[in-house]
Amino acid sequence: EWYVVNNPGTDFEERALLNDPNYGAPVAYNTVNVPDPGTAFVAEVGPQPGSSGVPSAAPITAVLQDGVSAVDAASVKMTLNGQAVVPQSVTRSGKSVYVRYTPNATRSTVDNAVVLTFKDAAGASYSSNWKFSITVNGAPRTVVRGQWDFDSGSLAATVGADLQYLDGVGGVAQAATSFGTTADFGISDINGTPARVMKVTGDLNTKIGYKMYHGIAPNGGGTRVNQYTLIMDVYVHPVRGGAASLLQTSSLDNTDDGDLFWQGSNFGQGGGGYNGTGQFTPNAWHRIVAAYDEAAGVVTKYVDGIKQDDWTANQGLDNPRRALQQYAILFADGDNDERAEMYVNSVQIREGKLSDAEMVLLGGPDAGGIPSDIDAVSVAGQWDFDAGNLAATVGKPLEYLDGANGVAQGATAFGTTTSFGIPDINGQVANVMQVSGDLNTKIGYKMFHGIAPNGGGTLVNQYTIIFDIYVVPVRGGAASLLQISSLGNTDDGDLFWQGSNFGQGGGGYNGTGAFTPNVWHRVAISYDEGAKVPHALKYVDGIYQDDWTANQGLDAPRRTLDTYAILFADGDNDERAQITANSIQIRSGTMSKADLAALGKPTAAGIPIALPPSVKAIRHGDLVTFQVPAWAIGYAVETATSLTSGDWQPVGTVAALTYSLPAQDAQRFFRLRKP
């Protein structure tokens, strides 16, 4: 206790505690900024101040709390990056006012500043401001912070800091490590190509491991690294038991159990951690990806470009068995019982969580190591039915409308084009799902797309959905493809095949009649309900059908998406056909006419996730010069006089980064096609 002495050395000497008003003691205090309980204040905001990597479509939100005087909801104003914006909703519940604004997801400003002002009923004014950073559309979602390829026969880094032996140079870990080629070690090459690798023995010793200094700052709202992606090209050779540690995060000196394991042809940790397809087999090369987002409580796992699971068990912000400290340890297990012989071709760690689509594009292992550049893609969901179920290639699995073992599941069959006796796709057998044409409102498939509200509304106003499908009419002349206005499928569907076209309502079926029955087609529709003139672009097999403007509008219930949509469902119970689907894809945002045309016709392999970037064409008098990326060398150049004709003619092959040919018409279209 601190005090002062009054009248020292006299009969009236006394000790007075600081801040004691009865003795006139000095006042001591710290100045702090906290809400005055008598005034209104901003209780919560989102995205969190100072946060980074925020999706561009994430809403800006605030919760305003009443003081003695209530918040005047009508006075709420907001600016974003200095420009006044109008929140889509300002609603009161009890003593709280909830503010929500959905910004333009296509904005290119990375650093965003928000100013929120309001008044209370007594006229007092208040303001709050905060900043956050977004990932703009088309920009990399993640950044490579560390990569190790072992090409130099050491722990040297390709990117970032070198790995370090857990117990130092000359210790047990170094003695347990050797470098060479796949041929040197007598193991299989990678896709037929010899590769330089690191071998780690499967000896039981807690000193074996490799410190991985990742260089990622704490993120996700915690004190640890909560958002990151770990990728390995690895070959597991079990020498004991059925488990082997891949990663140790909870203990910097490896004194406890590892935190990510190979086990029984899957990988993970703990109860519910090993869900997967069994793709991660021993004694074979695999590319494994674990994309962590502990702020959202999920780790997404892929093996060789195939989704394994959205792992939600035992996750959480700053969880020591999931989130990273200043370094992690590779192939270490402090319990000294879960180890295997490992061969490692490449290890990469990225700041941020890769999307499902990006992990699909990573594919399987490669002798050249893990690529640092991945195409920016907007695919939010894709279903290819290769596993004979509703599993997703990207995103969440489809769900039967009335649940497992119900009417919808009974009306669904999986097989191949051959097993169903229908034409193959371009002469190739394809794995497909077939939906009966029975009239029953319980038949359908919930599609959880995961796209945030966009386009300036409270629903998903900008999206593209693509089908590779085969329609067999069993009654009438219409069949529902999509139900979005009713989450319970209690009203009419909202997108139909009808009379060799597709759409809905008056003016909705304009087209060329290319969507014929009993034939495979690739059908695409790109909605932009937030445009100045709301519309939907329709294409069939790369052929333009219509720029559909009838009955469109912001947050229109028959055009925009809620949390999920329903495939092949019709609540009126009268517009159904037998439909066989090879691939279904949904993308966040709109697609250009050029990209929709580039989708072309259906393929047995399904709808492509990454589309080639646009090719720049410059006209100089009678010459057209094409500026193309390096990947396009060897591609075929094709030309047409109209995007709607589908009559693409070959004109040559790209042989250099710049390619020229005579401009033959006042208007002519060109495209590149992979041979």
C-alpha cells in the first residue's frame, strides 16, 4: 500500500493512503477509455479491427448498445474508404441495434477503412472507426512462407528459413537422416520421374525431427498462427504399428504426443480426425494438404487433389494441437511410439488457408515439387459423383432433401454411362448420378454453396452455376433444374429445361434450342442481380443463348440464393424428368461471355475448375497480334465470325509468346484450345 505521511515528526503525524479523500491524500490513477454506462456505445464490429485476409464479400457489421438514451437507428451512417455507403439493414432487438452492410465483392482496395456514426435520442453524437484488409478477387489467397525440396542434399530452404535438426548438428536427428534419389533408396519414382528426396528413419527416438521456422505472424484473431496450409509430397513406409507422426505443434521440445499423423491410409489426429477416403496409402507417393482455419474451427484435408474431410472435431482458436508457435517440428513424436520411415520430396507451408478449389488444382505429387503459384479460382462447390455418392470435389457434400434413407435417396442411383445404357461423353465412359423423374416433392438435393451474400443485397446475387447433364423427358415438356425460392421445396422450381431451351417465366426461354433432350450438354447460367440492369447470361455447349433480363432484380427470391439451393426439385410436383448428371459446379461471382464460351461442351472428366486466363489481342491495321502466357505455347488458335454460331475454325498453333495473323473481317473472334 502506498501512502503519504502528514505532519511528520510531530504529535499529529499520520499516514494517509493515496486516494483517501478523508485525509486529503494525493489522487493517483490511470486514464482508460471505456464506455460510460450512461451513454450509448459500439459493442461489437466486424470484420475485427486490424484483421487481414478477410474475404472481399464478407459483410461489415456493428452492434450498437443503448445507454440512458436509446440509439436513434435512423441516424446511423457509414463510410467505406471515404465514400458514403448505405447499410442494407439497420434493425433493433431489445436494447441493441444491428447494422449490416454487404460491400461490393469485386472492389480492388486491399486496405479498408470504416467510419460509423450515429446519435442517441437525446441528440448526442457518437462515432467509431476501424480498419481491416481483404483478399481481393483474383489475388492469391495464400502466400508461401516456407518450402523445402532437398535438391541440394541438405535441409536448405527453397523459400524461407532452413530446416534445423531437432537436437542440433551432429546429433541423433542428423544421423537418422539421409539424402539421395528415389533410385538410390530403391523406391518408386514420382510419376515415372526420378526425384531427389530426404529419408527419415522410423527409429523410436524423441530427438528425431526437424524444426520448421515458418515465419508466419500470429493470425486469425489469436496469439498463435491459426490460419495456414501445410502441404507434403511424401512416401510412408510403415516399420511398426499403424501410425506415423507428420507434425508436432504443441511442444517445442517434442515432449508430448505428435499432432498430425498418418494412420490406416488416412491422416489426422484424435476422435473424428481420420475421416477420409483411404487415399493416403502406404508405400506410394502422395500429395497431402491440411488447410487450417482455427478461427473457423476447421481443417480441410486433401490427398492427391481428392477431398478427404472438413475436420471439425477438437479444433479451436489457439488450440495447441492445431495452431502454430514460432516453429513446428516435422516427423516428430514425443510419445516415442508412432513413427515410420518417411521419404520426403517437398514440404511447403503457406500463410492462410487454401480454398478447396485450389487444393484440387494442386493435384498429386510431382518430381518437381509443390508449385508456389496456383490459379486464382472462384469455384465454391463442385460434385462429380466419381465416388458413387454425394461427396464434394469442392465444398460441402450434397444432401438428400428429405434426409438419408428417404424418398430422395431411393430415387437416386450411381453408376456409369455404360451401366445406365446412355451415350458416353465424347466417346468416354463417365461416372454419373441418375435421378428418377418420379413426381414427388421430397426428391431433390440440398446444395450448400458457401457463398457469402454479395452484389449489394442480403442474398447471393452474383453467382454462376454449370451442369453437365442428360435430360430424358418422361412426361410433359419441362423439368426443374434448380429450386431457390423455397428451402422446403413447397413452391414452383426456379430454373427449368423446357422445349430444348432453359429458363423460367415470360421471356425466360429465349435461346437457340441447343439444349436438346437425350443428349449430353454443358449448361451454364451466370446471374448478376446486382447489376444496373439485372440479368442472367445463358450458354449451352459454349454457345450463347440469351442475356435474360425479364423478372430479374436484387434479392429476387426466384433468382438469388439463400444458404442453400435445391437441385432437380419442384414443389409444384409437375415439372420433372429423368436427369443424369456427370458434373455440377457453382462459382462465386459472374462469368464473362468469353469465359462462358470457353467452357465449351461436356467432358467425361467434368467441368474444369481453372479456366485459361484471357488472351490479349491487339489490332494493327490488317494484323492482329496475340499476347499469350507461356503456358499457351503449342495451343491451337481458332477463329469464328460469331460467338453464337459455334463454328470455330483452326487457323494455326501458337509457337511464340506473341503470335500474329491477318485480320480477315471487321469483326472476328479468336480463342485458344488445348490440343
